[in-house]
Amino acid sequence: MTDDAHLMQTYARLPVAFTHGDGAWLWDAHGKRYLDALGGIAVCALGHAHPAVTRAICEQAGTLMHTSNLYQITLQQELADRLCAVAEMDRAFFCNSGAEALEAAIKLARLYGHQRNIRSPSIIVAEGSFHGRTLATLSATGNRKVQAGFEPLVQGFRRVPYDDLEAVRAVAANAGDIVAVLVEPILGEGGIKVPQDNYLKGLRELCDQRGWLLMLDEVQTGMCRTGRWFAHQHTGIKPDTMSLAKALGNGVPIGACLAYGKAAELFQPGNHATTFGGNLLACRAALAVVEIMQTENLALRAATLGQRMLNALEQALTPLPWVKAVRGKGLMLGVELDRPCSELVAAALERGLLINVTAQSVVRLLPPLILSDEEADKITSTVIDLVTDFGARQ
Ligand SMILES: *Cc1c(COP(=O)(O)O)cnc(C)c1O
């Protein structure tokens, strides 16, 4: 009998372990099948056991996995080329997680500040944001629960409400130490909050006026999730840095910090490094992911399917008094209830559906982008049943 006696108790895990997967489906040891509407929290955008990704990883594992960044890594160069092409950015730094992809951006912002003789550079961050669990990224995160117990926090962050340009302007008016703004284009962990259309554009204008870097956390929203390669592309603006991870390797750990223009020239040899970052195995996996997303136009697929799901959820759920909002973009969807609803996760599991509840009262769906119409409809109809029953029972 195996249990978790020797695991640090960092997670409140559900009582299920999966043995294998195929596309949008997972199986447990008892042979029960689950439709995965969470995709490993926006990681498995191509679903489970995608044959082309599997082939790429196996081939690379049998050839060469790691050499270190002491040497040229052709696959890393190729991946940077491909990502910079779809993102219209200039350079990439590869790491192993979302938090590290943000650490790189934070370090870039500080270097940028010091080059401009700002001795104690600050970055504007938003309430309700989530940027990771390392000390700098938890300090940047706009959620007290993530920070509690880990003080002293890393300094140099100024917090403002999300989706509030006036608040950023107010900080700008009386702070000479600001060097950058760091936000998610849509709040993920914070409850699938889609800002007003002019938000990123307004931030871009402010950053241009003040000489600040606009740094986007696209760890969750990136890689076709919202119906474009990257969520900011809905708005027509371009960031100075963009952090990626989650879906980039479809489950093989890899993160990236992309940078444009002056931000792309800040790091010099000796400034930043990671042992595993951008190794051949991870880059090969990510190259396969980018290739599939491009040839199958999964951004468009996410947009179409997301609209179909959003329409179905809106139509059935917005009339219910306990449903506050149905929102999202592409295949990043949220249903906000008027009360905490984390028990819906277990109820869904029981019915063979994997979902998540974030910010206590928001049902979050981040299904694989390779979902069929039938699978998408099965997810929406089950969520509609669950949410309807939930309110009716209370
Ligand atoms: C998941 C996430 C992170 C952290 O990524 P890790 O790989 O867990 O370090 C950062 N930002 C956003 C928006 C995320 O969704």
C-alpha cells in the first residue's frame, strides 16, 4: 500500500490517481474514465499522450537530453526563432517553470532600472494576480494567502487594483522609482477576470510615456489558450517582456521569458542562468508543441470552441440567481457563483469530469485545445447540471 507519508503536505489532493491518458481523457487504476476539462491546469493543451509529442520526446531521449548552456544548443536556437516569430519578439531566455519565467522578467526590470540610475527600482503589480511561489514571484502575487508566513517579502513591488488605469496613473504621478508594470492579460488563478478592452492598451501608452517596461505574465493565457497565440494579441499592443510556461512543453517542464527591443539586450553573460533551462529534451518537446499548434491552427480552434462553450454556459447559467457571471476568452472559461463552491470539484470527479474551482467561487475550465465538439458539449452540459443542482440544493 503506497501513501503520502513521505511527501511534504503541500497539496490538498483529490483521492484519485491516473494511470494513463489519451487526448482529453484520463483513466484511473479502477478503469474509470474522466473527461479532462482542466488539462493539468492549462498545461496539456494538446491533450494527453499526443503521438507527435511522444515521438519527439522519445527520439530526443534516445539521442541527447542535456549538455548544459556552456555549449551551443541548436534546438534552443530553433525554439527561440519559432517563438519569436509567432510572438513578434526579439529574444528568449529558457527556464523550467512559470515562476522562473517571471523571475527572469523581474531581474530584467531591475537591471533596466539600475541602468537608468534608479537605485531602488519598483514594479507595479496587480491585486488578484498570481505569478508563482518563489520569493520574488509570491511577493509580486496579489493574494495574501500566498504570502502569509513567508515574510519578509521581496521589496520593490507596488500594488494597484487590476483593470484600473486610473490607479496606475495615480502611482505614476508620485513615484520616480517605477521601472515596469507586470500584469496577466486575464487573471487566471484570480478567477478568470477579463479586463476591459482598453486596459492593456492604456498600460502600453503609460509605459511608453514614462519609459517603463510593460511585462506580461502569459504563463496561463499564452500558447493559443485564449484564441490567439498570446492573449495580448487580441489588443494589438506589444509588451517588452512576456513570460511563458504551462502549455509550452505539454507537460515537459519548460518556461521562457521573451523580450523585445531594449529589454532583449539587457542580459549579458553572467547576469542570469539555469542548469536545466532550455535543454535539448525540453526544447524538442516545445518545438513539437509549436509545430502542432501552428499546422492545426489551434488558436482558431480555441476561439471557435471557446465561443461555443461560453454561449452554452451563458444561456443556461446566467438566469440562475446564484450565478454571478459567466466569462472568459477562448478555452479559458469561468463561472462565478455567489458563494464558495469548492465541493463542485468532488461532485464533478464523481461524474467523471475534471474541473477546478479558483478564487473560492469561480468554476474554472482550461480544457485541451484538441477537444472535439462532442467533448466540449459534454463538459458544458455536465457543468450546467452541477451548477444548477448546487444552487437548487442549498
Ligand atoms: C501557473 C502560473 C504561474 C506559475 O507557474 P509555475 O510553473 O507553477 O511556477 C505564474 N503565473 C501564472 C499566470 C500562472 O498561471
